[in-house]
Amino acid sequence: MNNSERKQELLESGLVDSIKSLFQIKTGNIPEKYYILMADYIDSIAMLHDVGGTNLDALEIARRLPATVEEISEKDLGGIYGVTERKKITMSNLLGEDANKLYFFHELTHALQTWEEKGIEHCGFSNGHNGLFFAEASAQYTAEILYHISNGTALPPKTERTVRGQPGHTTYSFLSEYQLNGNILELFATTIGMSLADILDLGFDRKGREKLENKYDTENMLAGSLYPSFDELMDDLEMVYDIDKAILAGHAKLLAERPVSMQGTNGQRFYGSLSKQDELITKAEQNLSAAFISFNDNDYIEKKYHLVENCLTTPKLKQNLINGAEIILREQESFQSGMNK
């Protein structure tokens, strides 16, 4: 289905008018095409629900719209596709129709997942201090899945891409942006025994972060972990995210030369560099892949092994996973041999 056919379908269904009615007198701050795109987003959630891809209630998500989106506008954002801040979505006016739809879905996901507490923005995965690394991954996955549901197209095949600023790290992903974030989010989900669909749903839950934290911070998961808590894992990933933003801002050469004092999105200062980012990415992936081997049963490891391998971004990390899996397999064979004597 092409864009004009999809628009006509949404208009004729009455869904666009229903979305408008939710906003009542606030319609002046939102151009007509974005009411159509909001209707498209909600209808795509309903279609995804019908095929078992989400537990989200499309009607409940639609009812959140007036409280989370007060204004939508367009302007030249440089190289940025869109920005969501204080219930206002600003989209780049340089995007084509398809790109505008995809990245508006990304920004609308942010808006729907964000609220304020004491003047500080929180979202499903962020407590106002850290968690934006996962929030970006969740928003991009959600946007791309809904985009393809809307268009009636299959998700594109996963491809290899070098991580920005990190030639030693390669992602394997179908995402258009935030591939590293997506790889690590899927690695995290698989390690703690959750499906990607379930973890994406948690992004819309105000207790989503708390539920993830409780799932991770168990006695078994923490035993021998490189991280004493979920919060420390989130702190490290937040620094990876902040360094990536500095790379995007054109500071890759400086970050390659020496550590630079940076203020993170959480307001705290740290020394960032490309080598620091490499260290943090490796630490997170090593910890999660080791936890996957250590704290899951053999059947689950065998079932999810290749998925985890594809989430890892260096040959050494993949080899460490192979070594760990082989140890588990040998122990299982030894145990079975002993039982048969």
C-alpha cells in the first residue's frame, strides 16, 4: 500500500476525525498531516496487536495523545531528524514523506512514553538520571515495526554496520538508526528471558524501568556480575550514549586524541573518549553475554545462542560466548555420562 492509499484508508475509516476529537480545542498547534500520522500510528498498534506482536491497547495509547502532544512543527534541524521536548515535537523540514513518517513515529513514541516528575523528564526506561540509551533503542524498534506494519511490508533483513566512531565494533540489525542501542537492548532482553516485544511494551509502562530492574537485580543475576546493580549498567550505557552524541556533534577527532570533560544528559561530568566508549561497550556486552550463559538453562541457551551471538559487536566477544557455551555443553555431557554409569 502506498502513502496516498494509506492516507485515504485512514480518512475514510473515521480514525483521523476520532484522533482530532480527542484534542478538542487544541487542533491549531498540529498540522493536518500529523493527525493523519497519529491515526496511522494508533491503527498500526491495533494491527500489530491483532497478529500477536504487542499487548498494547491501541485505544488506551490513543487516549494519552492530548496529554503528551501539545504542538507539532517543522524546521531545519541540521542533521537531526526530530526532537521531542516538553510535549512539543519538532520534525526536520528536509525529510521526504517516508522518512518523515518513520522518524515521526520515533518521536511520537518518545512523547507517549515521557512524563515529568518535579520538573524532570522520565520515561519508561529513564528515571531522569539514566536509561536514555535503552529509551532510544525502544523508540527506534517501535517506530520501525509500526512503520512496516502500516505499509504492509516485511521488516528489512539485518545487515552489518560499523558502529559510529568505533571501527572495531560491528552491529547486525535492521534498524535505520541506533543499531548499537538496539543490539544491546535485545541482548539484555534475551539474557533476562524476555522477548523483544515484551520489553518494547514496557517502554509505555510508567513502571517499565522498575520491572526491568527487578528482573535484573536478582541474587542469581548479580552473582559474579561485572555490575553490582542495574543502575550501574544504565550509568555505563548512558556514557556510551553521551559520547555518541558528541561524535554526532563533530567531536570524534578530539575524542580520539584524549579524554574530554563532558556533562552527561544526567547533569554529571565525566571524562569521555573513543577508547572509553569502546571499553564501556565491551564491558556491557561481555557482562550480559556471560550472564546469559551463567544464569539460563541449557535448553534456553541452545535456543537463543545465535540471537545473542548476533547481538555482540566484536570477534573477541563472540569467541568468549563460544567458549562459555562449550564449557556448559561439556559439563552437561559429563553430568549425563555420570548419570548413565
